[in-house]
Amino acid sequence: MKLSENDITPEQLFKQRRKLIALFGSATIFPFLPNISYADDLPDKRTTLTFTPQQQNSLTLTPEDKVIGYNNFYEFGVEKGSPAQYAKNFKTDPWRLEVTGEVEKPLVLDHNDLLTKFALEERIYRFRCVEAWSMVIPWIGFELASLLKMAAPTSRAKYVVFETLYDPEQMPGQKNPFFGGGIDYPYIEGLTIEEAMNPLALLSVGLYGKTLAPQNGAPIRLVVPWKYGFKSIKSIVKITLTEQPPITTWMKLAPHEYGFYANVNPQVDHPRWSQASERVIGAGGLFNITRQPTLMFNGYEEQVAHLYAHLDLRKNY
């Protein structure tokens, strides 16, 4: 593929990034930044998991150091390396995950439950960020549907709302608006009940054979591989089933840019950049100039397109 000067981030733009983030309140102003890992010198406190490996996979995995070192987790800062740096002492045990709302059997899971109550399996998924970069990650977890069925949703349950831990003492981005990208915390995301029950929707407790690193959303996060990455909420403490659609964090902050569905769609550009192609993290050297075409629903069209058969995907972005 022939590359243009637009495929490489100018040095001056890179140096001014933090100032522009503060001005616009979003780290997605410039999605075409260098591919740099920041986790090499940090201690690895993850533990090995027992799980069923995925037997077949034709995708090339992203190097592990990139997955744990190049992250968006604004609770720990807006720079890609900030989560690995500032979450290194984040406490995930004890933990409390509550499932409530329109359910017949509300429940609470502790840290041990997250790792033992469900049979864990490996799911190798494409991961596509709204900033037009991508990875391939070997997640470990269990289907979201398994947890929801345990709580027995009522007939009024139309949406599933997720909430990240709110702990400003541990999460500097929640304590300092400048450091945290100007977001109103706690972080909120949501799915329709049909999306949540799709077999691809995963609650992940690990990757690369180990428990999640804090910067990746320990101890439990959502993974919705056909949607942009900001839908895959991290460090979840509450799941609420509701009759009415939620106002999610990014919808509240910038509704003209981040809709409720956030399905990967190469035909619908972000207002400030194209979504037709993506940078492949871990390929192409320092400036990561390897690009590939973006796939509809991130390559999972066969499994999820039926969920949106009656929707205008340009209007319902």
C-alpha cells in the first residue's frame, strides 16, 4: 500500500497533543499517533488463569506489550501510557459487582466469583478503537449472557447499563478534570438487551493467559468486538437492566460524535477523521504506518448484522 505524509504524525502535532486534549476535552482529537509501548518497566502482578483455549484462529495477535502498554482508560489519564503508569497500584481485590434493575434475581459477585463462578474460555477478537487503530487480543472470560440469565431479566428489561468503579483516590483522572479528559464520572455505557445476549458479547477477566492488568480494566470488563472500543467499559462494579435507554458517558460529552450504538462502520466517518481504514498496532515500526481496510462490524457482520436489520446505520451511529 502506498503511504502518504498523512500516515505519519508530525512531531509538532505529537508534542502539542496534551494541550489540545485539555482544550477540547477528548483524547480522540488526533487518532493517528505513534505506536509506543509504555509498560516494559512496570511490575507484572497478573496471575495465571485456567481456561479453555480457542482452538482455531487465523488472526495475527497483537504483541502482548502493546496490549498492556497502549491503552485508553481516562480514569488513569488521557495519554496512551498513563493507564499503565498510574494504575499499577490499583486494588481489585476485594471487588463487588452488582447486577440489579429489571431482574427477578438480583445478585452480587465478589472477586473470587468473577474467576470461578463461570467456566472461562479464550476468545481471540479483533479490537477496533474509534480513533482508527486496531489490535487482535486473546481475551479470557465468559459470555455476558451467562451472567444476565443468572439474574433472570424481566420482560421490561430492554437495555443493559454498565458502570465503572468511582474511586477518585485510586483513579487520578476522576479526581482531576484536566488529567481525566473532562469526563463526568463514573463512566457509563450500555447495550440493548439483544446485543447483550449475543454470544460474542464477553465479560473478560484476563488476556494472554493471565488476569487483566489494571490498565486493561481489571478485574472485569466488557468486550463487544463489533463496536468501537469505548463501548467495552472497564473495571465494572454495576450492571443495571432498564426499560429506558441510558445516556452514556460519550453521548453526554459529545453526542454528535459518539452515538449509542457505536458499531464499527467504514462507511460512516467520525466528524473529524475517516473510519475507512485503521492503523494496526504492533506493526510498521515506531510510527506504525501499517494500515488496513476497516471491516463492517469489525468483521463480525455475519454474527450481528441481524440485530440492526431495521435501523438506519448512518442515523443510528
